[in-house]
Amino acid sequence: MPKFPFLFYCCACGQPNELKPDVPLAPNIKPLNVECSNCGDKTHVILSACPKCKNAFQFFLSDLDFPEEMKRLAETYVKLIAGIRDSLSDHIAEFNVPVPKRWTHLLECNCGHQYNVEIPLPQLD
Ligand SMILES: [Zn+2]
Ligand SMILES: [Zn+2]
């Protein structure tokens, strides 16, 4: 994994925080919980490097732990479908509901390369 120096300015107090995280190449992502060294404010950052030039990365800032929230929502959905399926098992032979395998998001790097980042989602058993 390439390491990138990353200067992060706190959204709450403006304090620069210097980080050197390992960043995986897309479509893999690395969620990071950044805590400001000055005020302790926490921000979730998602890191991913361009698979072509490998020397740039994109990030999102959010108050939510986005990948976790996404997985939790998907899990609720999957459980709901499984519940419906099980309650209908005496009445229908086959039950098929398409469930998305992953959340994807298209990014464009400074080098011009477009690529997807992905979060794998829980599946129906
Ligand atoms: Zn701060
Ligand atoms: Zn690139």
C-alpha cells in the first residue's frame, strides 16, 4: 500500500493535523477516524488511491462513519428480505430479490483516470 502524507485541517477549529496513512488502491477503500490534536473533534475520512498513477488519492469527509452506516443499512434491508422470504416459504417455491453486491462511487483523479471505489455489502444467505 502506498503511503501518502496528508495534511488535514480540522473542520471545527482549523488546526492542521499531519497524517501519513497507508492508502489502498481503488476499488479498495480505507476508512479512517481522524481526531484533531488540538480540539479532539472527530472526522471520518475515506481514502483510496488512483489505480493508474498511484500517487493521488480522494477522500470524503463525513460526520458519519459512512462505510459502517452503509453496511448497517444494507444489513437491515437484507434481514427484512430474509424475514419476508422465510414467512412465505410455505407458499412459494422460489424467492428471488436482487440485492446489490456493493456500493460503488465513480471518482476522477487529477491524472484524468476515472475509477470506482467500492464498499462490499452484506448478502442474503
Ligand atoms: Zn480541531
Ligand atoms: Zn491518477
